[in-house]
Amino acid sequence: MRVTNTTGTAMQLDVVRFAYRKGREVLRIPNLTISAGERLFIFGPSGSGKTTLLGLLAGVLRAGSGAVTVLGRDLTAMKPAERDAFRGAHIGYIFQLFNLIPYLDVLDNIVLPCRLSAERRRRLNGASLEAAARRVAEHLGIGALMRENVARLSVGQQQRVAAARSLIGTPEIVIADEPTSSLDHDHREKFIELLFSECREAGSTLIFVSHDRTLMPLFDRCVSLPDINEAA
Amino acid sequence: MLLLSLAYQSLRHRKLTSALTVFSIALSVALLVGVELVRMGARESFSHTISQTDLIVGARGGSLQLLLYAVFRMGSATNNITYESYRQFAEHPAVEWTIPYSLGDSHRGFRVVGTTGDFYTRYRFRRDRRIEFTAGHAPENVFQVAIGSDVAAALGYRLGDAVTLTHGVSSGRGILDHEDRPFKICGILQRTATPVDRSLYVPLEGMEAMHLDWGDGAPPLPGEATPASKIHKEDMKIKQITAFLLRAKSRIDTLRLQREINTNEPEALMAVIPGVALGELWRTIGYAEDALAVVTVFVLVVGLLGMLVSLYTSLNERRREMAILRAIGAGPRNIVFLLVAESGLLALAGTVLGVALVYGLTWLSQPAVEHHFGLFLPVVAPTPTGWAYMSAVVVAGLLIGFVPAVKAYRNALADGLGIRL
Ligand SMILES: Nc1ncnc2c1ncn2[C@@H]1O[C@H](COP(=O)(O)OP(=O)(O)OP(=O)(O)O)[C@@H](O)[C@H]1O
Ligand SMILES: [Mg+2]
């Protein structure tokens, strides 16, 4: 079942504060609202707290105060296990680099979220895990690599496997933390286009983080983290 | 299930370290279970040093002493038994057979046992093994001797060699050698891997003949001794023996006979049940096994610590893996489970391999070990202690897995999605 949000808001932060260590506040964000289906670009210099923000949105980190509302549910009010399950079901995540579990092959890496989350599996609408994985993989141009050892892939191929993994089971939200910074310019644009078209097809909200501002024109909306972060 | 299969694949990915860890645990387990097997085998072999004998009878004294001189050929009897008393019980209606022993002489450190033909036909050890010969046959006349395999090996004797027996028990050349009456080797016993191998066996009459013309424990004066050629088996009158082994017709008879012997008048006799006496003796020397067990437990602890070290050191390299799993929806608890499952699998694999190793080795080495050490290693299902050891290893493996797992849990909470390399 898809979580419906009548408001059209996918995510919302309200007076959120976060610190890794007491007294060293990294984030203080009065408000950030992300609409459903939006393609949002967040940028900021290294160390400005981009990854930290994504951790809050994904429910890996817990805000010290304030409300983090995702798909209509307040993550700060959930139990840790609930947050993990929620993330597994509704959010796809791509890291900057080394996204893959080294001891699993391409196919097993892609289907991992569906095996971990029953709800994510249900969203395949009856398609087998493998068929679903193949479908996304074909779209991303890695259909021929399904049984490949992930250590033997090029960086660009690895990132596409990571994208396939974040997209399988059509999660409402896809979060990408600098997924293109290790790719050259041509591959970067190609990768982003593929990501866009997949997100469009699935109706997913895309939150894309980078310090590379040349990518800005491709997105619906751009936010500078230092601008919205009062702790900066 | 998913996490278990992840744990398995992760271990397979790190083949070499996993294999080494499994192997080191396997060695520890093999040692632990092996020591247990040897312990069992030793106890079993020990308690079957002598079989099918229901009572060992000697002059009244310590039961341990009786066991030692009658079975283990160690120490000596303080008193003998008259031949009449022996015959009285040998002919007892409840008695199936007896084997008399006359002890007290030696040959270059090995005990000489005077006995009858019953020894060669009735004596049993290791449940149902009997005395057999590698060469020759049982003594047939007075001055023939059959020698145990250790005696033959140590002294390099062959059939037909003549040996001189020594009065009393001493090693080397005795002061009172029965030089005038040498014995001829007529048989060499097959190895039994029991104290039987360490003796020479002469007929009771031979024992008597050696001491013919002796008075008050002193040899006859030169010239007064009857020449060996004039001594005949039929003429020898046996006056006393040292001990005898007895087989009763039934179990109930055994106890009744024991009581009867112990209360015998006027000669004070004593009968002990070999199983009971052997058990007592085993308990007194049993602390050696405990020492062995302690050492093996230490070996096991070292093996498990090795696993801890290898899991713990792999943890830093795997922080990224943990972050990926978290991003996909795995919670810190899942990560704990994953690591504990890994160590559990390692411990389980190590245990299985170790047990297979020990049983394989036991099976292969069984004949050789039995031949050389007289130790019968039974290839049987593990004892309750054995099972306890095995489950303890797996449980310890799981528990040890918690150390890196808790560390990973903390990392997982602290790192968030930022991955430090
Ligand atoms: N696990 C952690 N424990 C303590 N401090 C942390 C941790 N992760 C990040 N920080 C601190 O929080 C701040 C923000 O870090 P974060 O990783 O969010 O930055 P970022 O914008 O993603 O940087 P980059 O572009 O280099 O990835 C930094 O000052 C960093 O030192
Ligand atoms: Mg970052």
C-alpha cells in the first residue's frame, strides 16, 4: 500500500535541531518542505551537514528536537525499529561511492531492499524479485551484468546498480548523496537523466545532494543548506 | 533467514580468514573431544585389563596391593596361600575355573609367574581376548617358560633360548640366581598391551622345582641340590601359591564366594572383584585426566579468542557494509544479529569440522593406538560430556560474537550514513 499524502507534501522539517555531540550543533533548520514528486537539489560545502540532513530525513539519525514528517508520519515519534522498517519500505538511498555489498552479486544487491522489507516486496505487484530487478536494470543499462561480481564493475556501473537498488519496489522517496561525484561529466548527466526518468515513471520524490552546482539547472528546485541551516 | 544467508555469504567472501578461524576452532574442538575420547578409552581399557575374572584371591591384606601384584605385576604379596586352600576353592561347586599364580621370582626386572595351563586357555582381557602365541606353545614340562611380548622385545629372546630366573624381585642380575636350573623358552606370547606382556610364565611345578631343596629361603649348599635332569613334573608337590583368579558359575555365586573366601578359616584370605578394585585404582590416578581436561579448555579458549580477534578486526573494514545495510532498512539490531550469526556459524562449522576430524583420526589410528599403547579408542557417539563440550563451543561462539556486534551496534548508531573509510 502506498502511503497517500493528501497535502502533496513528501517531507517536512519543523524547527529541527541535531548534534552528534552535546553543544556542537550541526543542524538547526526552522523549516524545509519537500513536495511529492519534486526533484530537489541540495547543495553546500563539504562538512556543511548535507549527509547529516539526509540521515535525519531517512530516519537513520534522530532529531534532538523538532518534527521530521515523512509521508505524513513523524519520524521522531517512531520507535527505532519502526523507523528502520519505514525507511526500508518507503525510501531508496544512494551513496556517493561504494554502494554495494561486496559479497553479493549485482542481482542480489539490487533485490536486497525487497528481501529486507516485506512491504517493499509487496509493491512489486506480484512480479518476481528477479523480474523486477531485471526491469529496472534494463532501464539503467546494466541488464547484462546481473550475475556479475560487483567488485568487477566500473564505478559508473556500480552507481547504476545502486540506483537500481534504490528504485526497485518504487519507493515514494529516493535520496541520493552525491552519487555522481566520482563520475566524469558525460556519465554524470547520463546517470542523472536515467535517475530522473525512473523517478518520474515511479512517481518518486527525488532528493539529490551535491556540492557540484553545475547540476543545478537540471532540477525543479535548489536549496543551499547553509542558507536554511541556522547552525551554520 | 535473510540475515543468516547474508552472514554465510559474508563469511564465504572472506574465505581465507573464515577458513583459518574455522580451522583453529576445529583444532581446539578436536583436541577437546579427542581428550574426552582418549579419557573414555583409557578408562575402558584400564577396566578391561582383565576380563571375565569374577574374583582375585590372595592372602588377606590390602585390596589395592592384591590388585597390583596379581594383575599389574607390581609390588609383592606379604603372604602366600596354601595349596590346600586353593584346591578347596578350585573344586568348589560354584566355581567355573581358576587360574593360580605363584609369584616372587623375576628375570632381569621382569616378573616370573608360575601358573597352570588354564592361564593359556581361560585368561581373558579386553572383554574376550585370549592369550595367543606369536611363536611356540605353552610350557609342557617343568623347565619350560613362555615369555610375554615385552620381555621378548626388551631382551631379544627367541625360542629355544635358555634363561636363568632370579630369586626375589630385582632388576638386573640377581644375587640369588637359580643358575643350576635354567628354563628353556618354549613360547612367545602375542602382544596384549596389558601387564601380561611384562612377565615370564612357567608351570607351577617349575616354580616349585626351582626352589627344591631350599630351606628357610636359602638355597641348598652346592652338591646337595637335586640335578635338574632328575626333576619330573609328576613328582613335584606344590605347597603354596600367591594368588588365584576365579570365575564363578553365576553372578550371585560371585558374591557368595567372595563372602565365603573373606571369612575363610583358618587361613585368612581375601577376594576382590576386579572391576571394583580397578575402579578404585582409576579414581586415585584420575586427577591426571582432570589436568589434561584443564589444558584442553585453555586451548579452546585460545581458539575462541582467535575468532574474536578476526571478527573484531574485520569490523572496521565493514563499517561501510553496515551503513549500506542501514540505509536499506536494516536496524542496529539486525546488524547485531548478522555479526552474532557469523560468529555462531564459524563456531558451528569449527565444531562440526573438529568432531569430524577427531572421529576420522580415531577411526584411522584405532588399530595402531591399540597395538602400541594398549588403548582402545572407541568410535562411539559422543558422551553427554562430549555433547556438552560441543554445545558449549557453539554457545561460546555466539556469546563472543556479541563483542564485535555491540561495537558494530554503537558504530551503526553513531555513524549515521556518513561512512568513514
Ligand atoms: N558520525 C559523526 N560523529 C560526529 N560528528 C560527525 C559525524 N558525522 C559527521 N559529523 C560532523 O558533522 C558535520 C557535518 O558532516 P556531514 O557529513 O553531514 O557533512 P557533508 O555536508 O555531508 O560533507 P561532505 O560534502 O564532505 O560529505 C561535520 O562537521 C562532521 O565533522
Ligand atoms: Mg556527505
